[in-house]
Amino acid sequence: MAACVVDGDRSEGSTQQSALGNRSKMGGRLSSWPCSVSSVLVVVISVALLLNAGTAVGGCYKRIFSFGDSIIDTGNFAYFIGNGPSRFKELPFGMTFFHRATGRISDGRVLVDFYAQALGLPLLPPSSPQEGWGNFSTGANFAVFGSTALPPEYFVPRYNLRMHPPSTLDRQLDSFKGVLNRIAPGDRARKALLSESLVIMGEIGGNDYNFWFFGDRKKPRETTYKYLPDVVARIGAAVQELINLGATTILVPGNFPIGCVPAYLARKPSGNPGDDYDEHGCLKWYNDFSQRHNAALRQEVSRLRWKNPGARLIYADYYGAAMEFVKNPRRYGIGDPLVACCGGEGRYHTEKECGSAAKVWGNPAGFASWDGMHMTEKAYSVIAQGVLDGPYADIPLRRSCPARLS
């Protein structure tokens, strides 16, 4: 089996350095031209570069604040662990883009990284290491691996489900409000800062269901339908709280087609392919459940739009975007979209957890799933493209800048 192919060495912040290097080289080449021509061209090119740089960084959003779980965690969970052991803190995690583990649960960049880069911003730092002193001039990521939308105490009296998530949406919002009080004290300063910011709410809520689906097999999966409305309501309440604080543009993503996730497929083998699986090999019931969650979330976003006409709420259809490479994997250079790149043996490569002792089955760019539960950088790039440029967002994110919509 071929070893994983990796990109050239990159690190957070290196994109800007390489761009500056390219500009220096450009100026060096022009200096060999006749003086009168080169002087004019240097001035024209320099002005154009400055204008483009200003548009990319300052002409849209000045910062991004994001909340969620492992889908967009950029290092908060790794920080919580400290010096404790974790497979997420070592290669092959991070092998494709950073060439080192960064706390992202993928081989490279995650969704929020692609959004930041497309909008001309640096990659978002995890909030936890700098929470007490960082100025977060270009934003921060509050998402934490394993987070739930509802607090764990919600589930015990209602469903006898005990869970211990590393964080919750409530805790992330509390941390965010603490940071806001420090970097933008006062109502006017806070609202001014948030009016220039993009806020990303999720994806969040998936773990509220994962804890049930991957728990006691004897418990009926249909129970999740009972608390689905409360998950969606909690997400909606968080969005409303952010609007009350002063946020004006909020991206609200839905859930993925979890019936196509290798970890789900490996847990639910079936002897009735026609009944349980669709034409792509995904589990029908779980995909239907995701779609029900997404329909409820869309309705909640619509309700919040009506209630807050001054806010720009953008629903992101992660389900539809992910189904692009499930239905047409070859179009994106993906082999089997239902198997993990990093793991073990078995039909879905899930018989071993991804880590330093696991098997990497090939170039991650040829896979949609990284470790059986989370996606590869390649898959995230496809989803991000559909949100940035359409058609998988109410307003394509790249065209959502307040100046362009006013």
C-alpha cells in the first residue's frame, strides 16, 4: 500500500510569509527591466497588491469566532489534556498540511480553517491557551472535541443517560462572554466588534446523538427523536444570545449524513441491504434522522430571522455538501467514501483507532473519512467550497460580506 503523500511544508501563518516572499521575488525580477518601465510597473503592482490585501483582510470580516465540537476544534481539547497522553496529539494526525499534530481531529485543516483562509484571515487559534490574556484581533475558536449542545444533566432524569462531555455549548458561550468583557468592555465596544465579525455556530449537536447511538445497544435508537427538538432549541437559544450580544452575521450549519460515516456503518451490520442501506451503501435510518434534525434546524433559523430582521443568519447545508463526494467520489479523486484512511482492518477500516500504531491506508486526499468518525482535509475542503461559493449555503459565505450586501 502506498504511503501517504503530503503537501509541501506549511504552518500557521506561513501563507502570509510565502506571499511576502513571492512579492519580493517579483520586485527583484522587475528591477532588471529598463528603469522607466520598471518604476511604473512596480508602483502599479504595489498598489494593486496593497488594495487586494486590504480587501482580503479588512474589506469583509475582521475576525471569526466559532463554536462547536471536534469537527472544527483547532486545539482546545489538546490544551485541556495538557501533558496527558492522547492519540490526537501525535502523527498521523496533522500529517497532510501541518506535518505535526495540532489538536485538529483530521489529517490536516478542518472547516473553519478553510473559511478563515478564504476570507483572508489567519487560521483561528484555539481560545483556551490565551483566554485570560489574548487580544484575539482576528478571532478565536471556542469549539471543543466531544462537546454537546445540551448539558449532561439534561439527560440523566429524562433518559437515564450519563455522559461526560469535555465541554458544552453553554460553557463555550460563557468563555466567549468572558473574553468579550475583557477585549471589548462596554455595550458599544462589544457591539462594534461583533458587527465586524463572522460567528460560526457549529456544527454542534451531533454528540448529543452520538452518546446515545454508541451507548447501550438495547436502548431504542428512536429515543433520540424525543430530545431532538430540545437540541435544536438549545442551538437556537445560543444563536439568539449571540445576536443579543451584538453579532450580526452567524453561520449555522446542519448535521452530516451520519449514515455514511464508517463508525456507524461498522456498528450496524445488516443482513437486509435492501431494507437498511441506500444505493450508496449508507444506512437509511441514520441519514433520515440527520435530515430530520436539519429540517428542524432550518425552521429554527427561519424563526430567528423573522424575530431578528437586522441579523444575517446563514444556514449551511453540510448534509448536501457531504453527499457530493458520497454520490460522485471519483469527481473529487476519492476512492471509497465509506472507509477510513487511518485505522485498522475490517470492511470500513475501523477495527483499530487511528493513532501512531494504526494503519494509514494511503494518501488521505483519496479518502473522505479520516479516522472513521471525522473527515479528511480533502472532504472538508469540498464541503467548505460548497458553503463558500454555493450552492450549500443560503448566502454563499464568500459573498456574505456586509459591505457587499448593503
